[in-house]
Amino acid sequence: MSWSCKLQATVALSTAEAEYVAITRAAQQALWMHSFLGEIRLDQTLPTTLYCDNTSAIALTLSTKGHQRAKHIDIRHHYIRERVSDGQITLQHVPLVDNIMDVFTKALTKALHINNVKGLYGF
């Protein structure tokens, strides 16, 4: 598991684009960790699964055809599409109510906050 907080270098024009850029960064980090663990003889199997709560961002990783708002996305952010197509990364949708990581990024109701904290500890 890896966690990071970084200001994105480019301005995103939509939530889907911001998530797409974040998924790309997560894929880079995951594949670096895969390589590092291999170097210290803790081999991991591919594909690595990344979880995302934005279905539009996941759709962008599969194809940008039909996504008129994706034409301006910098080519470097399409790294994730290559990793998904070559089988190194898989993406899995996490429904909003099941996303326990929201406890780090969003203001939640008390019940949802408690549920997410319990989820972090595996309760």
C-alpha cells in the first residue's frame, strides 16, 4: 500500500480528468514498487490492481474515443492506457459508499466516518 498527496502539475478541467491524472501517477508508483520489490527478491505478480471511484476516469483509460473533453489531456497522462492495454495494470471501480480512503480526503457524516475508519482497521 502506498499513499501520496501531491499538487497536480496541470490544471484539470473536470473531476474525471483529475482522477485520470491521479490514476496515471498511481500506476507509475505501483510499477516502480513492483520493480523495487523484485530487486530485493520479493517478486509480485502482475497485473497490479488500482482502485478508483470515478467510472469516467476508468472509461478514459480504456479509450478516449467519444470523449470530446479528453482531447486536450497531455500525452504523458496516457501512460495509464498503455499499462492497462499491456496487462500490467487493471482498474477496479470502488462504489462511493465502499471507498474507505475517503476518510483522508473528504468531509463525511459521522456514521460514514466511523464505518471508513473501521474499514481501515479491517473490522
